[in-house]
Amino acid sequence: MDQFIIRGGHALHGTIPINGSKNAALKLIAACLLTAEPVTLRNVPDIADVRVMCDIAAHLGASVEWLPDHTLRIHAATIRTHKVPAELARAARASIVFAGPLLARQGEIELPPPGGDVIGRRRVDTHLLALTELGARIDVDGVFHMQADGLIGKNILLDEASVTATENTLMAASLAQGTTTIRNAACEPHIQDMCRFLNAMGAQVEGIGSNTLTIHGVNKLHGAEFRVGADYLEVGSFIGAAALTGGELLLTNADPDSLGIVGTVFRRLGVVWEIRGADIFVPRSQPMRVQQDVGKRIPEIKAQPWPGFPTDLMSIAIAIATQSAGAVLFHEWMYENRLFFTDKLVQMGARIILCDPHRALVQGPAVLHGGLTLTSPDIRAGMTLLLAALNARGTTTIRNIRQIDRGYERVDERLRAVGADIQRVPES
């Protein structure tokens, strides 16, 4: 297993091309199993989680081929088995989204509980309720056994705006008989990618970008070519890298329209940027001052379903806040373990009070120091520790970097290309 050795204090300068969205690519790989014809996905990030989803698709019977320039060709002419291996299901949270395609096409799937980041309880009840509404029969005995003799469109109100449950329901409904309406649907950029991809294969999905989706079921889907949209979480992370190092970065192919309210929240922390067509330019000079609420009250940044501030950028925003003048309260109500990495920032010198599992008060600016060995607990917290180490004085070692590799392709090489002093070495 490898670790990162980071010597902080170097301002970043240069250009970083933005990769395709991890959260979109994972689910689009599963959606390829809805058709017996070949599908080509472009702009696919070559990261650990994508490799796991490819392995699952191949195990189920699909031909999976990597082509140059981040391109995947997937051809599921037949489905060989309906059983997902436990070791692959545990390796990726997104494994659960194979349920919709296999129920729609084969009428059956056996799926062990999905794995993924340990950031708190991540319920699957919404998936099960929605798929049951469409006609699936589901038994749970440590493994999810799902069967359907034919899916029937329904008017479905999701009990929470779950991203993966919306995606599972979308895929299942695309081949269901009749019309399905999904209300309280998630509408993140990667959900919109899924809708457009399904339509490219011949599905009939309406209401893209809203929280009400209408799907007119069709008998068959065909092959297609599709380009995965920019990863707005990667964009937010590299904006944070520029701000935390006092650097200047041009992020190309960043799809600024996908950032939504991220720009508003980062401005409240004193970080701004310029939009240059499809690119984002983060200048060297940043205000780095927290914008107070009316009456000089401490502002609150709260994770919300899209178009609210995404939970996956909360940790990056907290790192930025450690360097912004002023106090800000972060409220992460979705996951009870998301904020438990903040003790590592405190070890580095950050002034953070963890009020409870869901709220943290940050007072900046603080001088961060290295000389520590830290362990990455999950993808986003791991990237946050990496960015804090780029800011810190001295040398920081980050272990368990496979977590970071799950979500960011060759992040050390890309940062080194713009001036970071970061090395990947084997753990001793």
C-alpha cells in the first residue's frame, strides 16, 4: 500500500484538466447493461471505483474494453449471471445500481450489501421501496434477492431525494410497461447525465434537472455514445487547492454550469473565480474572509440536496474556512461520521470545535503545520487532508491513500505538474 509524502508551502500555478464525473461514470456503467448493443462512454475517469464497476459488469457477462483517451466500450450482448460477488459489492457503494438494470432486463438480481465510504448510515430502503412499487419482489437475508415478472410504471414519491435510488428507479422504469413518475427525485448533475444517457439509448425521460421525472417505458434500448460530464466535486477540490496554497490555477473543461450554489458558498468563505467559457480561472489574490450574516452573525453552511451545497464538498469547504478570517458553522446533517476527520485538522493547528457529530465551528485563519502522519478515512476527507498538507508548514505523511485514489485519478501527478511537492511512496 502506498502513502503520500507532502512538503507544504508551495503555491500552485498552472493548468489542471478536469476529469469526467466519478458519480456519473459509476452509474452509467451499470446502465450499459440495459441494452444488448454496444455502448461507448467517453471522458471516463480511470479510478479505482470505476474499475470495480467494470469488474462487476464483466462478471455479469458484459464485454468491457478500455480504449485510449478515457473511453470505455461496454457490450452486454447477454447477461451470464444475476449474482454480484460479495467482494465486488463491498468494494463500491455504487454496486447497488445494478439492481435497476438487471431487474428490467433479466427480472432478477442477487446483490450483497454495498460497501463504500464509512461516513455514517447510508440506507437502501428508498431503493427497495421504489423498486417494489414498480413490481419487484424483494427478500433480504443478508443478501438482497430481487425478482420481477415484468415491471409496471407507477407514480412514485421517494421518501428521500436519494441520488442512487433515483438512478435505480430511472433505469428500471426505462424498460417498464407504461409511464413512471418519480417525485422528490434527486437532480444532481450526474442524475442529469443519467437521464440524457438513457434518452440517447432510446428511453423517454422528461423533466431533466427538476425533482419530478417522467419516464415513458419502452420495449428496448439501443447502443449509444455518450460523454460523461465534468466532475464538479473535482472542480471544487482543485479550487480549494488554489485557495489554500495562495496559487493560481486554470481548470479546463470544468463545466461551470454544473457548480450550482458551490460558487455562492465558496464566496462566503472568501474564494472567487472567473468563468472563461468551459474553463474556470482561480486567481492568486483571494479575499479569504468569511462573509458574516446580517447583524454580524456567524454564518451557517449546511449540506443540502442539489441544487443546495453538496455534502461531498463539506470537508473541502471546512479546510478553506481554516484559512479564511472569521468564524463559520458547518452543519452536515446527512452523515453522522462525515465530520469526524476534523480532529486531524486540529492536530495540524486548525481551530475547530466539533459541537456534535453533525456540526463544526471553524475559526480562521490558523497556521497549519506538518510533521504528522495522518490516515485518510474516506475519499473526500482524504483529499481534504491532502490539501491541508499542501498549505501546512513542514512535511506531512498521509496513509491509506487508496481512499483518495478511489475518487481522484493520478492526483499526485496532476498536483506535481502545477508545483506541489508531493510523492507517492510505499508504506514502510
